[in-house]
Amino acid sequence: MRFLLILLLGPALWCADATRILSGFDAIAERGLREMQIPGVAVGVLQDGKVLFAKGYGYRDLKTKQPVTPKTLFAMGSVTKSFTAAVVATVIDEGKLAWDKPVREYLPWFRLYDPAATELITVRDMLTHRSGLPRHDFIRFSTHLPRQELVRRLRYLEPNRTFRDVYQYNNLMYVTAGYLAGAMAGSTWEDLVRERLFAPVGMTRSNTSTLDSQKSDDFARPHENGREAEFYVYQKFGVGPNGAVNSCVEDMLKYLEMWLDSGMANGRRIISKVQMAELGKPVTVVNATSSYAPGWRVGSYRGHFQISHGGAITGFRAHAVLLLEKKAAIVAMINSEESLAEVLADTLADRVLELAPEDHLGKALERTRSNRSARAPAPSKWPAAYAGAYEHPAYGRIRVEMDGGELKARFDALSMGLGGARFLLDEKGQVREMHLPLEPAVKPFVFVRVAPSTP
């Protein structure tokens, strides 16, 4: 009966569905911006191949009060992981990679801390977070490295679980998978994304560097705590395949339509049906309601099948959703680090799925108020005698210096207080090592003091 009504009513029924889905939504979005103190948000909904909604709210730049539009570029953060999985699939389509062959067969120099993981880990393992490694994210904010060198230094990062034991989200494995895909294709991850996804899908505004975003005529600036923040440039730290895509609502809806249409875009097959099936396979159990497939979290949302992924990076947050039973896609992106992108995506998912509404915004506002009231403990202070140069094979050389009466460790890109550090002395009472907790899931990293005479 519904199919007959669609044939008879056509656009009229589509408009009615759009009106139902969007009724009162403006007020929710505007309240979220106001009460979470977020500059701007962009949201889009696509269903049955038609864009139901694409709109911006608030400002892309608080200083100039420039409005957010459906063309405004935002950093997508880890929504990028589906792009990396997709370009890996295209290289597999060419026969230059395989899902389940050890990475060492392609990169003989590749090593991990765990010898068993070194010999066995595959690109499927990397793309589904079952390497045994915890996040080890500090290195991608602190230390400037070429991508190949970052991949080489993974051998110095300790696991905390057995290989293939459990789900542990890991950005560095995505960096490695993206690097591997580029190497096997005789290219780079950035070029693969541009040539194999952006161009054929028609994502004319999207890019893989915030430096490129800032050359655009319509881009959002990052904000933290209501103030403008610095753009995070992934490539400075050797990363990118884990989160460097920047896009807008108009482009993202085209991209999500490719996933709904099983790898087709603009009448052209971008990814084979065989590889689309592999990309959709859940591999690693996340929790009772979801698992991780390459590039996507797959599971249940209020009793309905949902594929989704969130993303967050300095001053930005994004969320993308695929609802296959409704042939629908939702995307939301903000220039802040609050949870409004997920709130608005869930609000729209309820409406697309015709579910009883839930107060997603109210719950998020309560969490936000609770988080803002929490206070971090003041770091301890250490004597200046501990100052000097220290080295670790993954992080390279850093300096420990007094700054405003506090001892701080200076990495390439940041400084941090040493309240959690522990120093070891040799038999002469001289500082020998600094044990620094940079990843809570493993024991502290041991930085060896460099003799003062060492240049």
C-alpha cells in the first residue's frame, strides 16, 4: 500500500515525510547551541536518494559571526575511518592487498612490541581494533614525525592485552593501514582518498588537511570552551588516516549515499560488491549492542539496525549514521567538543525510524553541567635538579625544564606538568630515568636521562 501511495503522490509524500521528521527540530538545535555554548552546527538528512534536509545553525567563526551553511567545512575526526577502510578496499580490489594476509608480507620491516602480533596482524585486524594495543594517543599530539617513521616506532609501544583478545580502539592502527594502502598503490593515503572517493563521489569541497580548509571560502574554525582554538594539523604528527578528512553536509550526504547504494556513485561503481560485503562484516565485539566492522560501528539503536561512527578532534565533533532499513543517512558536525552532533543525529534517527521521542538534548545537557563542575587536581611540583634532556625510542628526545616554578616536560608540540612522573636515581644520587604515565592502560614510559655533555 505504501509503495502504491509513493507512486501516486510522489514528491507530495516525500515533502510530508520531511515535514514530519523536521518538525520542531530547529528549536532543539538552537537550544543545544545556546546551552552548550557551541558556535555552530551543520546537519543533513538523506532518504531514498533525496536530500530531505541540509542546514546550518549558528556561526562558523565567533569573531566574524559568519553563519554556518551546508557548504561549511568541518573536521570530521574519526568519521574518516570509513574513508580509510574504503580506500583499503579499493586497493584490495586491485589485488595489491588482502584482508587476511599478514602486514609483514607487504612491509617486511614492520614490527610491533608483541612478536606474535608482529607476525600475524592483518589489515582486517588493524581496521577492527583488535591489535592488543591501547590508544597510545599521546604520541599523535606531542611528537612531530613523518608517517613512515611513526609506523616504524610502533614497535616501542607496549600492548596491554593479548593480540585479537578484545576490542581496543586504536588510531595508530588506522594510520598504519592507510600508510600501507598508499604504499601498495604507489601513492599516499591523501591521494587515494582524493582520487578514489572525493572525485568520483562528487565531494568537490572536501579535503584531508586543515591547512587546505583554511584556504576555502566557507570553513568553520575550531573552538574549545567557547573560545577559538588552534587547528590540529594531522600531517605534522605523521597521522591522518585515522581522522584527517574535512567535509561539509552537502559532500557528506553524497558520500553516505554511496554506502547506502552498495558502493555506487553517479552511476559508477566505486567499490566492488565483494569488498562492500567485507566492509559491512562485524568483526570485533564492542559491547552487548554493537560490534566493529572496518571503518564503522555496527549494532542496534533502540531495536533497529544502525551503522554509525563519531569523530572528535581539537575544536570539532561529528557524527554519521546509516539506517539501512529506511535507506536513510544522517550527518551532524559542530565546531566545538561538546556532544551536540550525537544528540542531533539521535534526535533525527528517532524521527526517521518513527520512534517515540527521547530527550537526548536534556540528558546531554545534564552530563555537560556535571563535567564542567569537575575540577582536576593540581599537579605536584618537582625540584629543578631533575631538569635536562630525556629520551624514549618512540617519542625521541624531550626536555624537562622549570616553567613558572613548575617542572614541565617539553615535547615537539606541547608541554605538560609532571605531577604523575617518577624519577629514579643512580648509585651516586644522580637522576637516571623519568617514568612518565602517557597511556593509562600500560605501565609508565621510561625516559632515560641524556648526559649533559651529549650534544
